[in-house]
Amino acid sequence: MEPPADPPRRPPPAPSGQGAGPVDSAEALLVRAIELCRRDEWAKALPLLKQVQESGRPGLPAIFYSYLGHAVARVERRVQDGLQLCQQAVKLEFYQPDHYLNLARTQVLAGERGPAVRALHKGLKLDPKHRGLLKLQRELGVRRLPVIRFLSRDNFLNQLLGRLRHAVSGGKRPKAPAPAAASAAARRGKGAAPPRAGG
């Protein structure tokens, strides 16, 4: 007579993140990839984003396309592909400022400064205190108004006069009076001091 067989043993529980279904692991990969992107570690994030893409998870969120778009443009230099992905994210969720940030960053890589500035403005309308958008806005600088305001910036005359204005000013922009000094002068009934001759 044979001894009774041992009852089957249960496998030990898998550590968190292992043994989860493909949807759960894709979600965890996406969260990790976005964290890396937000820390400016795009080269580390891109392989994770590609794993999410290959996981077959249905209905990937717009944030995935947004970050994947900028990652492929930045890391692999596939700027046109990146632009399409970022634009897709904006179409899916036009109310998310992060999508406008990634679109603007990718437009800068494509040499499309004007559209990048417009994307920044749209994102800042949604969240005026968005750190990433404000940082990129500072990096790009604020553009001066066109010399002839009723003509577009792309007009030949505006481009020519803008270059001339830049050359005459030595590349420096005139400084606006400090708000406190201007309001104090207005309270005293005095206008701003006239500009000094020669500079």
C-alpha cells in the first residue's frame, strides 16, 4: 500500500508587481515611466513606455500618448512621430495642461517656436501655475510685439523691422519700470522719468 500523496502546495504569494495581470502591470509601468519623465529621465522612461504599448492593454489613456510622443522625439529623434502622438493626446484630453507641455516641448524640438508658444498659452489658460509650463515659458522667453501690429509676425516688413530694432537695441529689451515704483509715482501725480539720452 502506498503512502497518501502530499496535498498540493500553494505557491508563495508573488511580491507586489509580479504575478499581476497584464493590465495591472501595464498600469504600474505607465506610472513608473511618467515619474521618470517628470524627473527628466526620458531615456530610462522610453523602454517602459514601449513595454506598455506592447502589453496589448486596450484603451491606453491620453497621458500615455503625450509622454510617449515627447520621449520618441527627444530620445530617438523621431520628431514628426512624436508630434503626432502629442497632438493625439491633446485631441483626446484638451483639458490636461501636461499634454500641452509635452506638445510644446516637442514643437520646440521640431523648430516650431510659434506653435510651441501657442501650446504654452493654451496650457497656462488651464493651469496658470503649472510649473513645467512656466519653466518652458521662461526658457523660451517672452516675444516682443511685432513692430507693425496689424501685420502678422511672418510679414516681410515685420521681420525686417524686427531685426533692425534688435540690432539697434543691441539685443537688449527695454526694462519696464518696477510696479511699486510706477504706482508710487502715479500716486504722487508724477509720470515715469523720461529716458536718459544715450542709453
